[in-house]
Amino acid sequence: MLLNVLIVDDDEPVRRRLQRIVLQVHGHALCEQADSLAHARAQLALRRFDLALVDVGLPDGSGIELVEWMQAHAPQTETVIVSSLGDDATVLRAIRGGATGYLLKNGEDVELELSLRSMQRGGAPIDPVIARRILQLMAEPPAAQVVRMTAAPADAGLLSEREIEVLELVAQGQSNREIAQSLYISVNTVECHAKNIYRKLAVHSRAAAVHSARGRGLLP
């Protein structure tokens, strides 16, 4: 059976990578691409899709907004988030919004392929790191879950979603080149994001940026 797949991401190399992985899983899939919420909605209005792979950080909003929109306008389409963002609040909102699964971009191609193959058996493709955190969350008392998932940092919105993605990888100790490879962007783009982060947080080093972001509740 021909599978119609919509890949929604603003980075062309990421879209090409995901299309390659989809074709490894479904050799006869028909893949369409979109680089924004508006473009994705236009594609969904033109054609019925079986599966959508959606990034969180898009130029005109959050990919989770698209997931929520699809519940009303394209409920037949299964949606899997594929993002560098993996904080608890984002994951929970995506799942509550209707996402079938949640994968991290920094996973190996073979890991993403195996996760998507699990859908053929009725499974939900969840990155192992995300799955572990969900299990830990479920073990917490209900009151703690509410606080963790609903509390918003006072400085929410200070950094863009892409800047938070970059800063999360900085916190993991990745170099600018490694971050560029993880996010499928150029080193120059990473450096530009880093300058914006330093300016917004009023800091002058990577360590200070991470420390400030954690203190403001922007990083776990």
C-alpha cells in the first residue's frame, strides 16, 4: 500500500534525512515536505496523509500547534514529533495534543528507522531517553507531576526554540561543530545563535549561559 508522508521541518538537510529514513522503512512511500506551519497546513488541505513527521521549532510557531490543529482538520493522519527539544513539558504537550510518538533528532538513523518500523506493529515510536523520563514521571506523586508539567519559567519566551535547542547541546558539552552536526545546520548558524543567546542572557561564556538559563528555568 502506498504511504503518503508529510515531513515538516525548516531545515532542508533534516527533511532530506527523514525522507531517506522513511524510504528505508516504506520503500514505496510518497513523501511531501513543508518548512513552516502555514506550508504544512496548505499541504494537508490538498492531500490526505497517513503520517506526518513534525519538528517543534518552526519559523512561524510550534510544531505542536500543528499537531493540535490536525486533530480537528486531519484526524486520520498519525503524527510523530521529531525534534531536538525533549523537555518534559514539551513532550507531554505533544502527546496530549495528539502525537503518536516523540523522537529526538540526535538519534542515529538506524534508531529512528527502528522506531518508525514499530508503527507497522501498532507501536508508538518513542525515543528511549524520552520513554525513560516518562516512566520516571509516572512514578512521581500526582502533585509533583502537575508542578513539573505546568510550571512555566518567568522568562519563558526569552529565547527562541532553536536557541534553546542550541543551549541544551551546549549544556551537554558539545562543541559548535558537534551542535551543527546534531541540528543539521552550519557552524556559522550555531555561532550566530550563540551570540544571540549571550546577548539575551547578558553573559559572555558558554558556562555562564548555561548557568543563567538554568537559573531562569529555561533549562532543566
